[in-house]
Amino acid sequence: MARRTLEGLTPDSLKRFYRRMLGSGTRLQEMDRTGRLPRIDLEERRVELERIMDRKPYPESGFKWDEAVIGTEDAVSQWKICAGTGSAQAGSAKSMPRIILFTVTLVGRSFSMNKSRDKAMIRRRFSKYLEAYDSLAVVQQQIAARLARLFSVHRPHAVGRLLEIGCGTGFLTREILEIVEIRELLLNDLVEQAPVRLREHLEQKFSGISISTWPGDAENLDFPKSIDMVISASALQWFEEPDRFFAKTAALLKPEGWFVFNLFGPDNLTQIQSLTGMGLDYTTLPELRRMLEPYFDILEIRQEAIRQEFDSPFHVLRHLQQTGVTATGTFRWTPGALRDFEREYVSRFSTGHRVFLDWDVIYVIAQKRPIRKNNSSGRSRSMSESGGTSD
């Protein structure tokens, strides 16, 4: 197949090949219109075909793939081409259609995000870089400190039982423990080893606190009830059904129990979205308010933009990969597509010698509504709703 394609390789034959692989001319036009067709010239295609026929690996680039995911209907055994560059695995026949030739999904070089939230992939990505998370996730650490400062204005003297969702390495945990006295702490994270490691660290520093671990998907776990406070930093954007989780949280909390969290808004990582057309389906602030108001008095809700600078677009991608932000799928990079991405990024999102990446953060401080005898409809108290303000 590869030899016949090589011998008859022309712009028209390549287009016909794409159309055949995609199943229709309409699908081909859609891929072309959205910029998802690989942009590699004919000579680069020829080199790739020759390497596939000879089963040769690509030239050493200094970058190792973490994982190669290849469709089970792959007719040219592309997994052999990935030998020596990382691990390779065949995709599920149900979830992986035939992949366009030469566009193997190279997870190690991808950062992509789509609308779905694959919890297994999220777990793998965060688990892979857990050791280095404290030193790499500077924005997440900044967000946790900011959230704790906002809560400190309303803080109670003591909290009996606190549940943290997506505790990670403990950015928010440590901040909150400096603010209020806690008798019992329940640590949850999708990555099983995260709450275990955090508990070991906290037990060395904080005495008199009963700490238990609750690893797994918080959307599906049955947590104890009569919780005094639920907190979460930079985790709830991964949830499939946040509205149902908010109802679940309200059911766990005591009347007037605290719900303190942040997630990300629709302008999060806007540079990546604008250049690739991909991104999570983030919740807007008005949508978030509508989901919370049936259960909570909103004491504070605000939106803030945080800008982070990097030396190059490659460093942006690497940072997103190493902090687990890319854990929602894969974007198929080709050498030409990567060059186009880097060129466009520098052109549109540069401060001169560096490039930037924007985070769109929404902070919420809320309390479960107390039981009211004369006002069943409840009310919402918003002390602050602002964009990009600071204390």
C-alpha cells in the first residue's frame, strides 16, 4: 500500500487518499476548513512513506514520545515506526477509527484538549508528573493562595469535618489549615497516591487532626455526610456534570456549611483554543451562579485573569503537559503543524522576547442555605462579582 502510494504521489492523489480515509468528501472539506488536515508538503510525505516501507524510525529529535495511540485498523503497522521512541499501544476498535496515514496520535508531543473528559487519561497524566507538580504548577499554587485569602474574610473559628476534592499535592490544603482549626480532614483525588502522600506530609506538620483518604472519581464516590466544609482548587472543571456535583455537595454539607472552590472560565488558555480550535467546554460565571443558587448563598464570586509568560511556544506546550492540563485527549502534530503553531503563537501572543498564556479563573465562596421556615425560596448574597480585581 505504501509503495503504490509513493509511486503515484501527487497533490491530487494525496487528496483522494485523505478522502478515502475519512469516508467522504464532505468530511474532507470539514477537516480542511477547520485546519485539522496535516500541513506537510509533498516531499515530506515522500520521506515519511519511504520510512514506513523500510520500517525506519524518524531522525532523533531529542524529544521522546510518552505514548503512541494507533487505530486497530491501521493497515501499515505504524506502531513499528514508533519503536525506540516510547511506548505504543493499539486503540480500542470501538473508540479508534482508522487514522489518517502518517498522523499517528503522539501523546508525548501533544497537549490537546477537547470537549470530553476522559477520567482514565486525566488520572494517568496527573500521576505521571505528580513528583514535579509542586515546582511546576506555579499558577495553580497562586490560585490556591488567592482562594484561601478570599475565604479568610469569612472564615469560621473552627471546622469539625472538612472534605477536599482534588487535593493534589496540597496547595489549598496547607493554606486552609493555616486559617482555621480542623478536627477531621477527608482527602480526595483522582490520582490514588496523591491523598496518601499528602496525608503523610500533613501528619508530620499538623497534630491533632484525623486524616483519611478517599481516592477516586469524586462524582461517583459516596462520601460521609454531616460535612462542615468542602473545598477544591483547580479541579472541578474536569467534572462531567458539575450541576449534579453541586447538588451532591449540598446534600453532604450541614446547614450553613461552607463550599469554597475555584474552576476555570471560558477564556482559559484562549491562545491554545484560538490556534487549535480545541478546548474544554468551560462553565461561564452566569451559568455557575445558576447552578449554585438552588442550594447555596453565594457570599463571593469573582473572575480573574492571570497571565503567565514563557520563553517559547514549545515551553508553553511542555508546561501544559507537565502540569496535567492536557489530560483530555490528543492533538495530532506533524512537523509542519508544529512549525505553523509556533510561528502563529509568536506572531499573535508575544510580549517581545517572550510569549504568554492566559488563565481565566472563577473563585467562589458559598454557604449551604439554612432551613428557613418562612422563606422556602431562599436568596443569594453576592458580596463581590468582579473581573481581574485584587485585594
